[in-house]
Amino acid sequence: MDLVSDLIIRINNALLRCQETFEMPASKLVAEMARVMVEEGFLSKYEVTTRGKKRYLKVTLKYALDKYGRPNQPVILGIKRVSRSSRRVYRKAGKVARVQSGFGTAILSTNQGLLTDGQARRQKIGGELLAYIW
């Protein structure tokens, strides 16, 4: 089972149902993706918990507030998986494209860990392109 695709599908489903939180099985890669999304401001928070011998990732989505202070619109407008298990997509440092003209973020898996497209360009590091988020 591909947990990165599972994370993206669960985020999309939670946004469609206007849910605030959801839980899924955890792995190091999925927890790092959630950390990058929190740092970029797409998620409110995440937490890795243990029940018995299994680890779970609890993700809290972020919503923009209306003029009355109520959650109104999700911060994440779209999220797309790029590199799949059947077709890996790699980019060199200079070939990492901007997402939505700079309003989105690409998440790359590099030898320095998971980085955003901006961080990878600054450090001149390429890697596997995991997902686009805007």
C-alpha cells in the first residue's frame, strides 16, 4: 500500500466533507510530508500517536476564517501526486518548476530529506518529485 497516495486521497476526501481532522497509518515519509505541509502553512498540525504496536498520524486541516471568525474555505485548493510507484519522476536542481506561478509548493524527496521546491532550488539539490500542493 502506498501511504503517500493514501495521505493525498485522505486530504482530498476530508476537504470535500469539510472535516477538521482525520487519522491514518503512519510512516516516517508520511510524517515528514505532514511536517513540510505544516511549515508551508497548508495544515494546522499533525501528531504521531501509538495504539498498541501501530503508529497513527492525526492530521488537522487548516481553514480560512470568514468575517465572523468561523472556518469558511480550506487553505488547500488542490493536491496532486506526481511520482507514483509505477512511474517515478525525478528532477534536477535547475529543472524544478514553480507550482501555480509560485503560489503552490512542490514536495521533493532528496538526499537531504524532504524539501520544498524553493528550498531545493536554493540548495541546488534535485530529487524525486512527490507531490504538488496549492
